[in-house]
Amino acid sequence: MSHTEEGTAASAPDDERLTAVLRPVRAGNGFEEALEQILQVVRLGLVPGGERLPSERELADRLGISRVTLREVLKVLQDQGLVESRRGRYGGTFVRPRPQAPGEDELRRRIKDVDVEDALRFREVLEVGAAGLCAAHGLTDEQAQRLRTALARTHDAPLTEYRRLDTLLHLTLAELCGSPTLTAQYAGVRATVNDLLDCIPLLVRNLEHSQRQHTALVEAVLDGDADGAREMMREHCAGTAALLRGFLT
């Protein structure tokens, strides 16, 4: 598989989007862990359909693997129809646009082995902890601006983009808490939660409520109100959990 890495005209992901997920893999399982991480990048929409993944050089450096191993990973993703390789000056490896929403049978098949309660509880523990840590430790001006920008993008999002940008807001908060381990665990559980969310309808009333909670949450974090941030995040997670339980269990 050929990959042309240098190109400036094609879209490239913001570095901040990927920091939460891409990290050096452990020795011994380099291929498997690299595949897991790049799959998370695709599943979470950190690089939207039609946009280019970072260059092979950058991905290999981020993951701490050889470019030979990386090409094996990318070959698997291409074989699965998740990415495609383009040649030429503006070539590279591009995420393929996701197909139209799968049918209910396909969605149910995708989550049939998921322990919904376990995923929801683990998600709540991680998110509440991250929110409290961000508020308690404080954010730099640059970090605070990143959080405000992620929030603003959810407010401006069309329905078709809402869940992806909602994911990016929550991932940003997880990353800013200062625990790479927590961030990595959250990225994994969030991918599972997104599979669950794909099985239920987007409800405008719920999205409006979520946006108010997002705003209150970010304000609590920026004000250094750790108790308020934890409580708002707990309430926010509980709302999502109630919908998922109602539709899926």
C-alpha cells in the first residue's frame, strides 16, 4: 500500500483532537494496540470522514512503532473499508465517510455483547472524576480556551455532527484532567457508549437539556468549583444513562 505523506491542501486533523487517544504502545503488542488506538480515532470521529489521518511518520512517532508495523495496521483498516489510500501530491490515508445509519438489526448486532450497565457506570466514574480534577487543579489560559472552543462547537453543531462534537467536548475535558491513563480508558468506553447512542434517536429536547448542562459544567470547571463540576457531570451522565436504559433494556 502506498502512502504519500506530504500534502498541504487536503484536510488534516487538529493535533489536539488526537492527543487524547494516540500514545506510545507497550512492547509486545505493538500491532494490536496501534490498531486499537487508530480504530478509536475513526470510531470517535476524531478524524471525520473525508479527512486525512496524520502522516505515516507522525503516526509511527506518536505510537512508538515502526512504519512497517504501521503499514500493516493501515492495511487492515483499508481491508475493512474504514480508510483509503490516495496517491499524488495531496495523497495520504483518508478516513472513508461512514455509510448512512445502519438498520436497527445491524445496530442491535453491534451491541449484543455489550454490558450496558457496566459501560454506563464506568463512564460516569471516569467523567465525574475528570471534571472534578480539572476544576480542582485549574486550567491554564490555553487549556481554558480549548474547553470553551469545544463547548462552542457543540452549540453550533448541526444534528448530523452533534454526537461527534459532543464526543470531542467530553474527550477534551478528560484530556485536560492531567491523567493520560484516565483519558485512554475514557476514549475506550466512549467508543462503546457511542455505539449505544447510535441505537437510539436524537431527541431535540434532550439535546437542548444537554447543552445547558454542558454550559454549566464548563462554567463550574473554569470557576474552580470541583464539587459543582462533579455534580453537574454526574447529572449529565445520569440523563444519558436514563435514555439508554429506556430504549435498550
